[in-house]
Amino acid sequence: MDFNLTQFEFLRPDILWLMLPACLLIAFVWFKKQKNGASQTVIASHLAQFIMSDAKKQAKPNLIWLILFLLISILAAAGPSWQKHTIPVYQAKHARVLVMDMSSSMYSTDIKPNRLSQARFKTLDMVELFKEGETALIAYAGSAFTISPLTSDAQTLANLIPSLSPDIMPEKGSNVLGALALAKELLQQAGYLNGDIILVTDGIDDEDMADVSDFMSNMDYKLNIYAVATEQGAPIKLPQSGFLKDQYGQIVIPKANFSALKNMTKKSSGLFSIYQTRGC
């Protein structure tokens, strides 16, 4: 080991401040002993010189050893070192997975300009608020895809979110169960026993409600839902032209069931929130 005095340092220099109260304590004890020694007037003068000298011989070594022990202990606690060391700093370990609904119903216009635009804006706001831990991003329609694995780089997520839309999804539909399963897999693979799944959606189909509820009841991760929709609904305005129609030629008007979504989050101790325009 190379002991270079130019590299000498204390790993915990703040502890050296204890030297100040230690010195004050030493001075107080020393002063008190000197005062007690001076006050021993009840002993005959011809005996005092022999008795007091023996007592001082015993007291002074004890006091010196105590002083040395105290000072050395403080220096040792401060961590004197001739080499640089990296001191581990505790960082809160928390993980979450953002799951974004990219089904065609996100083009509904009951929220202006449409649900998709506001979902992206709100998700960007969420990412900006995440100061600790790691965040992953999943998008789903007929199938689910990992857009970003767990990362602490908020800027990477912020760059990806604006490009998400139903148009880039290879399969139409709303496979929310597949997306939640993928979110669970990401958290488990990273070794997180606890975490949050944040589902940004305009709703879950009635036929999927029971399956999603059963799925969430068998894991420790919390399901939080941010609903970007209204209970009245609105037609789905397609980017090309016109509105989305069903197989019978009727215009599709997707509506959100807030009560069912809220009950689902309660089962996993999660939170439920509804999109609100600014000023509401």
C-alpha cells in the first residue's frame, strides 16, 4: 500500500467537530481535579505532602489515559486514510411501470383535442415528478410491447412518450391483461418485490374486468389507474378521416366505467385518478 501524505484525508471529516466538546470536557475535568487538590486543607501539613503526592501519581496517569483514549477514538471514527474510498450513499429503491393504452379509442374527442394527446401530456408530467427509483414504459393495443425497460433516465422516457400512438401498434385491440403481465415481468426480472403499475387508459372492456381483477389479486404490485376519458364518451375520430364504426356500420362511442376502475385499484391498494382540464 502506498502511503502518500499528499493524499491523506479523513473519510468522515465532520466527526472531527467532536474534538471541540471533547476538549471542553477535558478542560473541565482537569480544572475540577486541580480545584479539589487545592481544597484538601483538613489533612495535616506534615502528612499531606506524602498522601497527596501518592493520590496525584494515581490520578494523573488515569486522566492522561482517558484523554488519549477519547482523542484517538474521535480520530479513528473520522476515518483517516491515505487512499481515496468511495462511500456508498443510500438511495431509495422504488420502481414503477407506466402502461399506456394505445387502442383506437384513444382517438375519442370527448377530451380535447383527443384522449391520446392528453394522455401523453399527463404521462410526461408524471415522469417529471419521479425523482427517485426506476421507471419502465409499456404500450399496448392488441398486444403489449416494452418501449423502455426500467431506467432512472427520465429524459429517455420523455423522448419516447410523444411518439406513441395507435398508428404505430402492429395489432389493433386492447389487450390490457397482456400489458399488465409484461409490467409484472419487468419488475420481477429486476428483483423488485414491491412496485407500482400505473395504467394510463380510457377504460377496460367489461369482459376483461374479471380477468384483470383475478390477475392483480395474485401479486404484490399496486395497480394505479389514471383514466383519460369521460363517462359520456364521444366518437373515435380517425386520423385519416371520418369516425370509427362497428361491423354494423354504427359509429362507436366508447364510454368509461369509472366505478369499476376505482374498485379494481382498491383491491391492490392502488390509486385511481380521472383526467381533469386545468382550472377544474
